[in-house]
Amino acid sequence: MDWVVTEYKKRTGKVFRDPDRAIRKLSQEGQLIKISKGIYKYDPDFIEHKELEDFTEAQKEAIFKRDNYRCVICGKGKTDGVEIHADHIRPKDLGGTATIENGQTLCAQHNFQKKNYKQTETGKRMFIRLYDLAKSTNDEKLLKFCKAVLEVYEKNDINGHIVWKR
Ligand SMILES: [Zn+2]
């Protein structure tokens, strides 16, 4: 506790009036990681990571407001009884940053679907690699299986931007 109080004063110039409450608040904000009751950890890497990639509450509000509090895909919003989320247009793990320009409002369903499509992309890439491997090793059984799976992708027009060369 002494360390947090000193460090907080050094960085912000402010003194905690109620250190117990302040530490709980820092933990809720993700500035401190709760290990167990009364024990918190400060990890600069974790904090930096979080701050860099996640939208702040103010950014979320700005994104929602710009999009009229409606999903940019289906147009549904709170008045239709759906939950809205602030989504990174370019995903975080592909270098997408927490800027309002990189944000879009999605309903819970479309947010889920977007994440789900990423799973199918990973799957398609994996089956393409497996298909190529089966081809190079003349593994007929595996080749037939991969071909069948990849044809399902084609038939349902899923992830067409990932090209499978037969
Ligand atoms: Zn939607």
C-alpha cells in the first residue's frame, strides 16, 4: 500500500484520501491486478498492453454516438432490445489500434459473427496447408478429407478472400 501511495503521488501529484478504496478502483480499471484478497500486483507490460489496444469508455461512447447507437451491419440498437459493442474494424492482433476511426458499433450477434468468421478463416488456412501437405506426400485419404472440407467452404461462400488452389 505504501508503494502505491508513493508511486501514485509521484505520477499524478495526487494523494489518496482513502487508499483502500483507491486501490480497489485502480484494480477495477485494470491498473492493478488482483492476486488475492488484499494482494495486488502492478505489471507495466499488462497495463501498457491494455491501454494501447482497448477502447476507453469515452472512445466507446464516441463510436456509439457517431454510429447513432446502432449496429453498422443490421441497424439494430438498444431500442430494438439488442446490446451494442465497440468493435475494432482492424483487429487488435492484426495491429489495429484503439482509435475512434478504427471503431465501429456492432450488435452482440454481429460482433459474435465477426469473431466466429475469424475462427473459420483460421480453419480454412489450416485445411489448405493440410491439403498441400497431403498432396505432396500422396496421402489420398487425407487429401480426400481436406478437399471435402474446403468444398464446403466454397459451397457456402465462406472466407472467399482466402484462395484455395487445388
Ligand atoms: Zn447487427
